[in-house]
Amino acid sequence: MVQSVKLNIPFYRDSGDGNCLQASMASLLEYLTGKKQDLALLDKLTHRKKGKWMMTTQGVKALVEMGLDVKYYTKVDLEPFLRGSAYIRERFPKMADFLMEKLDEKEMVESTRYVIERGLYVKKQLTLSEIEVFIKARKGVILLIDANIINGRAPYHGHYVTVTGFDDLYVYYHDSSIGPNRKAEKTILEKAWHSPYTDSDTIVVGKKGNR
């Protein structure tokens, strides 16, 4: 018997300047609240700055402050991020200067502290089977993937996508840079999601009181 679940999640296209997390958030916010979303407002709520990359914790913090039930899964400890640039230089010595140009250190530390203090994250590398359970429960799921693994390119390209469903062979997702309800073979999607630089970051979102 073929297993297939598809969620009717609205699609938002990003503006092409690094706001794929905000576009993914907008999709889930409208899905869960029924209200249209403004990407410019989400930029402000996540403290996104032009030319800077986003930390997943910035999105988690904003979604919680907007009244949603949020859990963040990642395969790494978050506590070291509280050390800011010192930790980035320790973990990525060859890329540290480049990364610190791209990251907003203040927002990285503050949003990480917020997530830790409120018990919003679980150190765990989820499986696709676990993602399917969330989708069956009509939860919203955002994944950080290496988009170039799916596209067959190099080097690493971190990109947030919104899962919209699955069947026996494929995972379906909104790619805010390309279009809605894209599909990827499960093995390829899992490789992109669990690539070395994504930390297998996953945001699971639901309505308050609906765990």
C-alpha cells in the first residue's frame, strides 16, 4: 500500500537576498494561523541584516515570540555558540574570517541564549521517519539543507526549505528560491539535510497546546 501525505501549505517566494528562512517561516505561519505574512516584517522580527546569514536560532526565537509551539532539533550542542567568534574560530579555523563576515555575532549569541534558557532545543539528529510522523500530525517542518547536493553542484549552499509531504519514494517541499512542492528522492534529501555544515537543523512548529 502506497503511503502518501500532502499538507496544504502556502508558498512564499524569497527575495533572492538570503531570506529563505523568513519565506519558510511565512509559509508555516499562514498554514497555522490562516493569516497572510509579510516577509519584510519577518526580517525585522528575526533581526535579519542585509548581507548577513541567518542562524536557525533566530527563526526559532521569532516563531516562539509570535505565539507558536516550537521545538528545534540539531545534532550539535548549542552552548559553545554562546562564546561567539571564539567558538567559530575554534570549530572552523580555515573558514573563520569568512564566516564571521557573514554571521551577526550579537544575534547569534542572543538568540542561542534565548533558545537554551527556554529549553527549546533537543540535541538529536532526526530521521526522515521522524519527520514523517510530524507531517502526519499536521505539524510544520523547516529543514536546513545543502541545496547543491540536490542540484548536483558544489560547493555547500545552505538553504531552508519547508516540508509539505511525502510518499514511499519522495519528500515534497517548498523551495522559496525555485517553487512550491518540489520533490527529492528520500536518500538525496536526507544526504542534503545531514550534510556536514547543516548540523541537521530542523524546526518543528505547531499551534500552542497542540503538541
